[in-house]
Amino acid sequence: MGYRVQLFAPWIVLGGLALVALGWPMLAGDQVADFARSLQAPGGEALLGTDHSGYDLGVRTAQGLRISLAIAVACAVLATLVGLVVGVGAVTVGGWFDAIVMRLVDGVNALPHLVVGVVIAAMWRGEPIAIVASIALTHWPAVARVVRAELLEATSAGWVETARLAGASRTFIATRHLLPAVSGQVLVAMTVLLPHAVWHETTLSFLGVGLSPDEASLGSLLGQARGDVLTGAWWTLVVPGVALMAAALACAAAASSLRRATLPPGGEVWR
């Protein structure tokens, strides 16, 4: 029972955060800027205080958490799909194609992810698709390496070569044999990417090349708090900061629990 609690507890926490991110703004209804309520301390009408525009900071943080989690999920899914296609394609074709693809993976992996992300996001500043692309296009090599390593181990067992000798096409082998062999590791890889995506989205928005300030994300809220903290409004930094830490830790713990759940006896999983 204790082992099951350890496995499911992070997912319950992550689900609770998602529920707060969805439910709190819905219950609060539409908000309008009210500069008469600007930078009110926590308590009274606003449980967690207000920001410099007079918005309820708790509601804004919930909205930012929702956007940040949604972007993180989209980034993780897209990066996983790209890495899966590259890894499966490299092993399926093999030979010189595999060698070229892996050198491409090494080249992309050697690039500084944050710098590349800033360049891509700055080209289409304020567009969510640019944030998703900037993170996904710099994180797929890790998935591709995991997929390729797992498939090379699977093909060494001999049953893939047997399918080739039986006349099976590369498409048939990839879809019927290779993809099912890495489905578990791909799911783990996608979950592991979630906290990375949360941090990168927050960093890009904090640096001013992410979402526009009128769209609440954890990064944009933290960016706006830089000036407010100097006036003594500490809650504008603490509230979204705590939400960011909670989201990142919950995603990391969920990934760790999923790794343990898929770990074979005596085996090791991707780190």
C-alpha cells in the first residue's frame, strides 16, 4: 500500500494543481483592472493580494499556472513525437542514414538550449506557438537517443531480423514491432520533459520574449514582479514563485514515480 501511495501521490498533487488552475479563475469570473486596488497586501478582498494593475493575484497566478502547464504539455508532446520519429526512422533505415541522423542529434544537443529558445521565441514574440516550438525543437534529441537505444536493444533479440527475412516492410516493422517496444520509455521521456518545459517557458516569459504581459503566465507574472518588489510588494513575487516551484516539483515527482512504475526488476531506466 505504501509503495502505491508513493507512486500515485505526485499525480494526485499534479491533478490538484491542474484543478486549481482551471477552477479558481472560473469561480472568480471575469476580472477588470482596478488601479484603486493596486498592490494590496494579502487578506481582505484579495486572499493573496493584488498586482500593480489591481487584479486578484491568486486568480492571476491560477491563470498563469494553467497557461504554463498547457504550454509545457504541448512542448513535451511535440518534442516526444519528433524524437520518436527520428529514433524509429534511424533504426528502421539503419546504415549511413542512422549515422547521419545521430550526428544531427549530437549537433542539436550541443547547442545552448536557452539561447536557441530565445532566438526562436524572439522571432515571433508573444505567440504561444513560438514558445512551444522553441522548447520542443531543442529537447527532442534526448528522446531520440532513448528511443534509438531501446530499439537497438530490441532488434538485437532477433525477432525484428526474423520479420525482415519473412518479407515484412520497413513500415510494417516500425509500426507493429518497433513502436510498441518503446511505448513505455516514450511515455516516461515525455513526462520527464514536463518540468523542463515549465522552467523554459517561465524563463522565456521572464526575459520578455515569451507571452505578452497581458496573458498571464508564471514567467510574465514573475517578470512584472521585479519592479513591484522594490516598492515592498513581496507577494507579487512570492505567490507566482511558489506556484512555479510547486508545478515543477510535482511534474518532476510524477516523472520519477512513472520511472519507478515502469522499472523492470533489477533494471535501470532513463535519467
